Amino acid sequence: MSTTTTIQEFIDSGDKLRVYCHASHCNHHAELDMLMLRDKLGPDHGAMHDDLVPKLKCSKCGGKKVGLIRSPGTKEYRRPMHSPRDR
């Protein structure tokens, strides 16, 4: 279970968030631009489903029935894994 509670914490985690339109005639989906969202809502705004969904709408059809899926991202500053032979 995630402990990320703010938009800035979400950004710092390196994870990705996709938004899916639930309108049967649309079914559009896109990656959410968390940096833009931070600039608009502030870094301390909540990043949980109930915090974000009321603020979102589909960019294709304008529908408000959307869902979110979080997926692991990558962090540029993570150290590369080394095999025992590298020591």
C-alpha cells in the first residue's frame, strides 16, 4: 500500500499515473502530467484518488467519469544494481 499523500511526494516517488475515461463511447486514456498538476493545485494538494478525480475530466470527450491507475516509474538517481562480480 502506498503512503504517498501529496502531489510532490508522488512526483518524488517516480511513479506514473494514468487517467482512464469510463465513457463507453470514448475510453480515452493518457498519462497525467503531475508537474502541471502540481503547478495548478500546489505541491501539498492530495494525490489520492478522492483528491484528484473531482478535479479531472477527459481531454477528449469532457466526461467526468474517470479512473486512475498508478504504476511504478523510474528514478534517475537510483543506483544501478551490481552483480557480485563487480565488487
